[in-house]
Amino acid sequence: MSNHKTHTVKINVVGGNVLYDKPSISVDPEDTIEWVCENSQYHFAVHIGWDSPLRKGRYRASMGKRISEKVPKKAPPGRYKYFVAVFDGTNIWTDDPDFIVKRRP
């Protein structure tokens, strides 16, 4: 039985502000991070960059879709800033939250 968790980050745009139910999360290697835009009619993207501990540094989701990625077993511990962009058909709303990969015991 696996003790690995899925951490879902719900993104919402309200009045031009990008909001989250969990603005910063701490994950263990082999956990899954899932991003979902609560404004289901919007496209969104997550850009972690070149130092991404995940499989890739850039992810995109179409309307109503989610981004889901497993943290690799050997992901380096640390705090990772990432960039979120939400497109409402006219405007692009952005923000730069973070997530923490914890050290393996």
C-alpha cells in the first residue's frame, strides 16, 4: 500500500487576482501535484523553469482540464517558485507561488 499523496492546488481568478486554496504546499518525493483552474472556462499554464524537480518545467491545460505530475523519487529537496498564467479569452492573469519538496528521511 502506498503512502504517497496527491496535493491538489485549486486556482481561481477573482477580480483580476489569481487566488489559491493552497498558496504553498509541501510534498514528498513520489507524491503527485495536481493543479486545477476553478474557472473551468479558462485555459491555464504552470511554468516551473529549468530547475524544475518535476519531469518537465512547463505544463499547459485547456478549459476544464487539470495538470497532474508525480514528484520523482530523486527530486532534489528545496523551495521551487513557479509561474501560473490563466487566460480568460481576453486577459492573461499571472502569479508566482511556490512549492516545497521535502527531504527524504
